[in-house]
Amino acid sequence: MEAVKNDRFIVVPGSARGYSVRTVESLEIIAEELRELHLAH
């Protein structure tokens, strides 16, 4: 897979996935990782 070969994937803790109050935490992690990936390329 292209993402694995290029180390371009986002890790989200299992406790932050799903529909709960912690969903916001998942979105924050994803947003930050996407910013970093964008700035790196």
C-alpha cells in the first residue's frame, strides 16, 4: 500500500473512535496529522 510504503497514515486511539464525547479528540488528532502531512510535502 502506498500509505504504508511512504509512512503516511494517521493513528487514532481505539478509545477515541466511535460516537461519543471522545469523537472530538479523534477529529483533533486527524486534523493535526493532516496539517503535518501537508506541511511535510
